[in-house]
Amino acid sequence: MSIVAFIFSVLLGTSSLAYGYMQAGLSNPARWVILIGIVWLLAHWRRLYWFSSVALFLAIIAAGFGVWSEFPTVWMLLGALGGLLGWDLSDFSRRLSYAAPTDDIQGMERRHLARLGIVTVLGGSLAILSVVIQVKRLAFEVAVGLILLAALGLTRLVIRLRKY
């Protein structure tokens, strides 16, 4: 079950980044992004889990460069999100290989995917919301207060999800 989610997230991340680069008129970097996605899938199949960290780093760099160069932000956000999901699911797959045969592996997968889905929906929604809503002037004190409130809310959410 988690392998399907891993493949989907890697395909989502690399195809989003490649599509964003293609829309900007850069076809060679788009091909490199697709190649990185293919190598990532092959590395996971060969159980070379360390490559997920490299692929996440490259996906974040590619998405950051795309946002900096004013490429379509939605594709860059989806590319970074897909890279982050692929990295997490690869690490989870590595940790799952150490599970005992008597452990409830399907239950662990189901719970991890449910938590990951919640965090993905919330994070992706906030990221898209930050692209859509732009505040021109905001007092520094109000911005600090909003950041502290968001950090407190996320901390409470993580604590609550850990109780599951």
C-alpha cells in the first residue's frame, strides 16, 4: 500500500516540476528532473534508500529555483510536496523492513498514510493559500503574533496526532 503512494508521490513531484520547467521554456532541465525521478524509483527498487535524501534535496533546489525565477508557483509547490512525500515514504519503507513478522504491518501503513494525508492536505492548502492571498502591509507585531499562533497550532496538532 505504501509503495503505491511512494510511486504516486515521486511521479507527482517530478512531473509537476518538469511541467513547470516546460511551461517556462526550459526543456533540458525538465528532462533532468524526469531522469532524477526515474533514478529515484530504480534506487528505491534496489533498496538504496539514501538516494531519497539526495532526490529530496534536488527537488527542493529545483522548486526553489523555479519560484525564484517566477515559474508557475503551483507546479513548483506540487513538485516540492511530491519530493517531500516520496522522501518520507521511502524512509517509512526502510523502517518497516525492520518490523517483526508479528507486527501489524498493514495497520502501521494505514495509520502512517492517514497521518501523512492529513499533513499533506493541510500543508498543501496553506501553501496554495499563501500564493493566492497576498497581504501588502502588515505590522511586524501582527506578523510575529500570527507566526507564533501558527507554530502553537501546528505543535498542538502534532501532539494530538502522536496520540493516535
